Amino acid sequence: MEYIVETSNLSKRFGKDLAVEGLNMKISKGEIYGFLGPNGAGKTTTIRMLLGLMKPTSGRIRIFGQDIKQQRKNILAKVGSLVENPSYYPHLTAYENLEALRKIIGVPKQRIYEVLEIVRLTEVADKKVKGFSLGMKQRLGIAMSLLNQPQLLILDEPTNGLDPSGIIEIRELIKRLPEEFGMTVLISSHLLTEIDQMATTVGIVTKGKMIFQDSIETMRTLAGHAISLKVSQAEQAWRLLLANGMKVEHESGLIMLHESSNEMVAEAVRLLVQANLSIYRVEEEKRSLEDIFLSMTREDSAV
């Protein structure tokens, strides 16, 4: 298979600390690759190495099938990126900001109108950026990263600090890019819910190591979910379900039912009702990132 991004045993050491260790990343064409991990897991360090902003201590990076050490300039001409906060001139308009960058990278003026349209900022093209909301500024940052018509777009925590409507705007924009422009997108985040709603493939890192890399469907299967039951006399309910061979936990007055197929939930409810226990609420609990890390490492699913 042809990979747009492929790293082999990529490592980065800062003094005695290994920020990235033996990372093998594989991103296929047209994917939205969710690069997921808690803050400090090594995501930004990896992205900086992919963009040639930082030299690896060891290992190899190939982008578009070329080694970044030998072909850095050719590779980066086809890559767009937004790492940390976008840099723009607040006293200039959106159009003027894009024009300043366009002159540096040497693309036709028409491209400014195209990227403004893609990120849906056409109507505010002549407004000064200092009056923009955070979400609009972030979209302008993405517009800047799209000016050179990249084949690969790398976004580091693009929804950080945005309000819910801003997050939805950015998410919908990112989802359109592979479909409409054949782009491959690498997006890093520490939020599982964010990646879950965008990515086709996910790579999970913790402490600089890749512990999982596969499709989002496979991750969901491995992650599973739990059902929480709010019941009267929670401890009695917990003991009853345990006695019937169910995997349950009891915390803060809630019963957490693991390995919860529909049949299992129905059986738990039937047992509780038969025991004259009141059921106030049944809810699906999405498991936290930490839970998923633990379950994956526990099940030796590390890649």
C-alpha cells in the first residue's frame, strides 16, 4: 500500500527524556488520521518532525514516498499546516493576510478567493481580523494552510479553546477536505470525542509510544462502552447483579454495567425489577481516553 506519511522507528530525545519512542505511523491517501493522546504524549514533537521543524534523534520519515531528509523542500511545498495558534496580522483584513502569504509562496490571486470560499469567510474577507471570533481566526488559519493547494494537511489541536459552535464549524470543514479536494488530513487532539466524530483512522500515543493504530471502527469495538443505572438501593442492586455473574461496579450511587450488549442490559433490568428495585435512569457511558488506554494496554492490543 502507498502511504502519504510513513515513519519508521521515529524517536526524539531531549536530554535524558524520550519524547517520542520508536513511532511507526502509517497514513494512507484520503484519510482523516486522528493522532490522539493526552497532553505531553509526544504529538506536537512528532508533528514538528514531520514538518521538518525538528530533527529526529533516530528513525526515518517518508512523506509522499520521499525521505524528508533528502527532499524536504519538495515535500513541504505540498504540505499545509496549522501548528498551535495561527499567525496573522490583526490590523489587516482576512483578504490582506492571505495576500501577504500568497506573495511569499507565489500562487495566483484567484487562490485567495478559493480558500476563503472553502472556509466560508468570503462575506468577511474585507473585515479586520482583530474583530474576528476565535472560530473565524482558526478558519482563517486553515485558509492560510490551504493556499498552496496541499496534498497533506497537518492540524495540531485545531479546536483548542473554541466554543461548541466553533468546534462544529471546524469539524465540518475538516470532514469536507478529503471528499471535495482529495486531501489527506492529519489532525492531533487530546479529545477522544473530537477525533471520534472526524477520523477514519486513529493512532493513539501515550508517553511517546504508539499503543494503537487502526480504523476508528476497530477502536470503538475495543473501547466498548458501559451502561450506568441509577437505581434505588444501589449496593443491593450491585450485589444482585454480581451474584448473577455480571461484570458490574458500584460508584457514587450508580451501577456501571460493563460488556453491556442489549441482551445483557435487558437481563439486568429484569433482575432489578423482579427484586422490587426502582430504576430511575439507564444511560450509555462513553469511556474516557484513560479507560481506553488502560483497556488497550491490558488486552495487549498495542501496535
